[in-house]
Amino acid sequence: MRKQYRSQLVAEESLAEEPMGQFARWFRDAAEANVFEPNAMVVATATPDGRPSSRTVLLKQFDERGFVFFTNYDSRKGRELAANPFVSLLFPWHPIARQVIVTGTATRIGRDATAAYFRSRPHGSQLGAWASEQSTVIASRAELDRRYAELEARYPEGEQVPVPPQWGGIRVVPDAVEFWQGHENRLHDRLRYVLEEEKWRVERLCP
């Protein structure tokens, strides 16, 4: 399977001064192009001895400080990030032949910010955060449904659900952000922001 990409070239002088500004532009482009869930990203983590794992999660916030997602801290990714904070993010915007690849360091956000976001979630998602001991083995789907039903009875719609202590936000603070644009003949544009001495510089990579 092979597709010939046809898109506009990306010149260095067209980029924003810093990567989060450029990400905001491309994220808006992806949303306006109706890319399905443009905030879906692959999060890659690794154990201290280098065994990698990856999964898709949803980006929930981004600003000049970095990229934020929420998870169970006791999940596989939560445990791996606690032991080894180096992380990579990949935004695969295939319909517009673009990718954004982030490398950086993960830190937990404050509990107040976590609580504010948790209370903005749908009621069912709040209950789900309690029902699922993420990444652990469970006997059956029926067991998961039973846990959820018990929580639904304890916290009916309209009643405030407490924030699980093991659940919260993780901010990825980038040290490099690559913007990849597909082109004909596999001569893609790859422009990478690299942080050096608190300043961002841009370098072009061979495709």
C-alpha cells in the first residue's frame, strides 16, 4: 500500500517562534479539516531498563508549559512515568499528511487542577475512573460492569463524585518537537524545534 502525498511545502521562515505556537496552528488546521479526534495522541513510555510501551490517549490541555493528559497513576503508563519520566507523544494526522512528534519529560499537575478537570467530565466518565483499576487483570467484563453499577448506585446523576486519589493529570514538558509534512516521492518536510539553553532553534531533518 502506498500513497503519494501532495501538499504545500513548509519553509522555516513560515514557522512560529516557538513550538507550542506552531502546534496551535497545526492543531487548528487538523480540527478545521475534520480530522477524527485531532487530540488523539500516542504516548510512548519505557521502564528504567528500556522496555517500551505505547497507547493512545486524548490531549486535554496545551499551552506554553506543555501538553496535558489525564490517567490513573497506577496504570502501566503511570507507573513507568513515575520510574522514568522521559516520554514521547505522536499526533498522527493522516488525512492531512501531517505528524507532530514530541519528546520531553512528564510531571504530575497539581491536585486542584486535576479536580477542576475531573468535575468537568461527564458523570459516567467520573464513575469509570473509579470502576477501572487501569492496566490490572480483571476476571471478566461482568466484574467491571458490577463495579460500575455499584458506583452508579452510590453516586447517582447529579451527585458529586470525589476525585480518585490515584487519578490525575500529567504534563509533558517538551525538549524537542518535530513537525512532519508529507510530500511527493517521500521527500517530506521534517522541521524540529530543539530546546538549548532555554531557547528554541529549528533544524531540518532528512525525510
